[in-house]
Amino acid sequence: MSDVARIPATPTGERCLLDEASMARTVLRLAHEVHEKHASLDGVLLAGVRTRGVPLAQRVARALRGLGAGDVAVAELDIDDYRDDRPRPAVPRPGALRLAGSGCVPAVDGVAVIVVDDVFYTGRTLRAALSAVHDAGRPASVDMLVLVDRGHRELPMRATFVGKNVPTAAGERVMVRVREIDGVDGTFLVAAE
């Protein structure tokens, strides 16, 4: 029996995978893993995928500062023009990658980019993120950091840094809520309707 099966459901049918405290511990552990791989944060950029990847990237950056690792740049990554499930514009809008808070376009040539997202599912978001990062320049490397990996890959990709692996059925959804957007922290498994 998986850990998910033992978690009681709420009256709305959601199963809590990570509460506020466990989300904070998970982000801290992910920050430790990033620091182990990138001892010096010089030349590292955390690129949070809009919407919930941005506050998660900012939390990882704060955790890295708390570990004494120093500052790391955080950017907001808008992949809307790169998705393969919508009509694509003839020419993507410039500036899909912008520094969080300033709106400036960061230089990615020779930089280790860590794409941050809340849930890793089919791999299509990462594919779109890779295209957006590539359009911004030529990074030294690209890694993926996710809070939850739920499986069901459609593309041959994997995340480098994973907060929690959650086996799911195809019809289930994983919902991440962050205080900055939703007013509450938590990660929930929602049953198929």
C-alpha cells in the first residue's frame, strides 16, 4: 500500500500529501541538494515556471541564503508561447525569461539554470521551459527542480531535484497551493471525478 493510500481524505475528497510544515521541510531539503550540486551559487539561476514555480523558486533561494550559501538569482519563466497544447504564435514574445521583481532579462549564456515547478507530470512543461530558456541564450546546464513528481511521463525527461514522488492514477490530480498565491500552503491529491 502506498503512502498516499494511507492518507485520509478531506470532506472535499482531497488527500493531503504535504502540509505547511512538510512543504517547508521539503523546500529546505531541496535547497540542500541544490547547494550540494552547486557549492558556489555564482552562475546559477533559479527559473520559476509561472505561476506556482516562481514562489517555490523564491523559497529555495531564501533557504539557500539561510544555509549561508549566498544569493542566487531568481527569474520568472513564462512558457505560454512554447506550450504544445495551444496554438503557437508565429514568433514567440520576447522575454519569456525575466528576473523576478525587476522584469529585466537575465543573461543565461554559460549559466546553470534550474527550472523550478510545482508538479512534474508528462514532461511537456519542461519541454516548453527548455525551449524558452534556449531562446534566451545558451546555458551551461539545465536542471529541473520539482516539489512533486507524479509520474506518467509522455516525454523522456526526469527532474534532477524532487521533493516528493507520488504514484498517481491517470485521472487523479496533484494540486499545490502556495501562500503567496492561494493564501495557504499545502499539496493535495484530488481524486478523479
